Amino acid sequence: MALTLTNIRVWNTGERIDLVVPTATRTAEGQDVADLAIDATAFTLAPGLADPHVHFRDPGQTYKEDMMTGTRAAASGGYTQVLIMPNTEPAMDGRPVVEGQPGAQEVLDAGCINVIDYLQQYDTIHDVQLPVHYDLCVSATKGRAGAASIDAADIRPYLRANAAQHTAAQLAHPVTAVSDDGAAVPTAVLDDVFATIEDLGLYLIEHCEHHDTGAVNDGPVARELGVPGIAEDTELAIVARDIEHARRTGLHVHFQHISTAIAFDAIRQAKAEGLPVTCETAPHYIALCDESLLEYGTLAKMNPPLRSAADRQAVLDAIADGTVDMIATDHAPHTLEEKQLGFLDAPNGIIGLECAYGVCHQALVSTGIITEERLIELMSVNPHQLMGRQAVDIPALLEQHGSELVGLPRRRLDLTTMEDTARVDMVVLDTQCSWSVQPDEFLSKARNTPFAGWQVTGRPMATIVDGQATFTRIPGTAPLFAVAQGIQQEEEQHG
């Protein structure tokens, strides 16, 4: 069966086309959906969104999230590609797991050597086809403990290079980056980490915070809450340090979730010098500031913390002037019970995959700060490039595979007739859709978001991976996956 979207707009050319997508979508009763043709005049076709910063808690903390629920949340949010961070349990450092470590039994029971091996073979182990692509980011130090650099020999077997030596699973989910996300790489081992990165041909993703105390941004809000603060210059200290390493080594450093004006100034200057640095920010730094803590409490606690209103404006300015290369969600699932422990004890982070596009569209496009096309660059084109991928070129697909429609002034792109649809990953967007963020409707296990009840504009309506619709909320179709049967069977087995 197929879904035909008539008169849909191509995001970067404005051309109106008919798109035919194969789909195994089923009704809520489990019956196949007949071929559908839907007027898509209100919709925009864009390359699938890509997120270079997600936490799926698998293995080790699957009560918060797992690979199945995390990838389903990604597909629901319009994402077709994600990069999984290494703060799994055990850490994703390439070393063999040891029985008795938290999370190790899941890996050992699957017959795997380490966490990388487990995640690369996840589909086969669990007999499912996950609805989005994912790559892996390994830890910079052994055990993410900060004491010693990982060994290149432990990582090399899992790289994308030397494809002939790798299995299909390794090629599908390769290691592409290095990070101790959650903490900065300690200065004492930074040279060793850079040497390992150079040896492996990877790049460093740096968490730009280095402090031992504090729970929220240092300032009036911290004092009102009676909570120790985190100084803004803790972020700048790591940014400035790593810029110097990039200057000296010529190696690429990507700065995660930048949140302060002074850090953006340093990155802006480094880019002006032509240094190999890139940076991301996140929807929460775009839409919130530390004053939001007074309304949302620990649901808005994160690391780096929400900063001042002036810093939030600096985030918007850095997006507007091109200093920010991309937007990442830092999707960080926790239980509501954990988030209710108070500012000193509640874990950092919020979920973001299922509302990121709407929040960013509302804060950036609806306000005129950037265009819809620029938002796609920030949430798709540029993060794909960071991960060594290429967002699908829809105009090029049309030139190669499009056909003229008889009697109509537009072309048809029929994915059901294409022999090779690998990496034909797209998202159908309703850029005018006004909707309310309702966490109870999320496909993630988690509900920890300050955006509950927010009215936002712009929503992903369908997600297309490898040329097939894997998720849709278009009226008349069911919000299920093409691989839903396997996922549902797995859920039933694990109850």
C-alpha cells in the first residue's frame, strides 16, 4: 500500500509535487490501510531531521528509556538520524564489560563483548527494525571517569573506515565521534584524548562545563531559590581551552549545548580565524532562561543550566548571525519521581525529541529571527554533515526519478518505483499547524519536560526512512510504525 501526498511543497525550491510513499501503516485495529491520496497543499517536504545529541539510556537505565522507545520518539519528532551519547551503563568506551557492572548483564546475555557491540547489533538481538538511523559516540576516557584516554585499539573495529572488514551492523551504526558528555574532558588527559582522536580520524564533542558545585545558574534566581549557583565562566573556560587545542592541533572540536554570551563570543572569534570548531545549542536555551525555574522547578534543571535572560538573547543572536551551526535536543529522559527530588538531588536534563521542531519554529521562525529554510539547515542539513552524513537532496531526487504528471503543472516522485531508497530520509512538515505539547501523548517513556501545555506552531506530520513511511500523524492515517509489529511483539514479551 502507498500514501500519495498531492501538491506538497519542496522546502528549498518551493516546487509543488506529488509524493508517493510506500507504507505499512495499520489502523488502530491492526488492519492494513488502503492506498490513500491526501491533499498536502499545507505540507512541506524536507530532509529528515538529525539530532547529534541524544541519550537513550540503553543499556543500564532502561526504566527511563530504551532503544525502541527512544527511536520511536525520534520518529514522532520528525528525526531520521540521531547520535547516541556514551553515558550508558557500562560506559560506551570499547572495553569488554565485566559481570556485576550496572547494565552489564543485558550486554552479556545478548552475547556481546561491549556496549558498542550491543548497540550495533540491537536490531538483530531484539528482532526489530528500529524506525530511525543512529550512529554512536564513544566516551573520551575509560569508563567516562576522566582518568585516562580510551585506547584507539578498542574503538578501531567499530569505525566506518575499512568498510570491507565490517559487518552490516557496524556499517549501519558506526562510531563517529568521541565525548565525555556530562563533563568536560579533564585538562590532564586532553592531549592524550586528542592523540587518540587523531589516530582514529574522529572528532571531539565537548561538554563545556567544569565545576564541582552548583545546581542552577549563578545569579538572582539561584539566590531566590536558595540553591548554589554555577558561574557563567565555567563554560567559557572549557571553550577557550579547547579552542587553543584546535588551533594547535588542527583537529575538529564540536561544542555541545552552548548557553552563554561569553562562550558564543569566543566561538565567533575562533570561526573568524578559520579554526575547526562548530557548536550547537538546544531548544531549552532558545525558549527559556533561569527565571523559568521559578515556574517549572526541577523540570527545567539541566547542565549547563538555563542562563540569564541576556544570555538567552545571546543564543538568539548567535543563531541569527550564523555562529550556531545546529540545534540538538540533548534528549535526556528521567522519571518524574527523580525530577521531583529537589534542585540539589534531581538529575539534570529534559526530553526534547517530540516537541523540538515546534518549540524552535515557534521561538525562531514565528518571531522572524530566521526563515523556515534556515531552521531546516540547523536541524537537518548541518547536523547530518557533522555526523559525516548527507541530508537527502530532494531536488536532485526529482531530477533523477521524477516524472511529469499528465495534465498537471507538477511532477511526481514515486518512491514505490525506486530500486534503491537507502538514505532517502525525509520529513513531512505542517509549518502552520498550531498544537499543544502534551507529554502524555509522547512515545518516549519519559515525561520530564517544562514545555507541557505550550502552544507551538509547526509540527512533523510524517517521517520517511529509507524511502518508507515509518511514522505518520496525518489525518486519515494511524500513528504507528511500518515496523510496529516487531516493536509491539517485543513490548509484549517484556511486558
